[in-house]
Amino acid sequence: MIMAYIKRAKHYSVVRGVTRSENGELVDTEMVVDGACRTADMAMKKARKINKDMLPMSAEYHQQATRMDEAIYWANCEFGDDTIIDYAGPVGGNVVEDDIISEEK
């Protein structure tokens, strides 16, 4: 029996920095920012938006492979709203004559 898997990659950044405690001391802080960030600066800006009291000092990017049995995935996944997005630009000129289906039977 061949097992089919759904494969994805989880993207996140670990941002390290400091916050000031109630007594004024600097405390080391670490935060996980979900999603892919193109740069360390972007990850640190996202961390700062989440925790305004944090002063980010460094960020490291993580990419982790994930997989799940396809039958389990489709049995347990939840679908969100379906959004139709129009393609940019006209479609004209992209049809090849060989792709036209004849009406003759």
C-alpha cells in the first residue's frame, strides 16, 4: 500500500531581545514570530508590534518540514472562505488553436 503525504514547511523566526522588569532591570526575552519574514529586521519589527515593551536584538529564521498522511489531512482539515481572484491582464492571445475543442462528434 502506497502512503500519500501532504508536505508543507512551517516558517517562523525566533527573536531575542530585552525588556525592562518592574524594578527597572533588563530581562532577556525571547519571542516566536509565526510566518516567513524576508529579513531579520522585518522579524524584529513584527516582534516589536506584538510586544511593545521589547527591544529586539537579534533574530534567526527557521524552516521546518512537516508532513501528514493525506487521508488524515483531508478528514480533519477545516476550509475557510473560498475567494475568487481574477488573473491580472487580459487572457486574449493565450489560447493556442490546437487547444480548441471541436464541436464535431
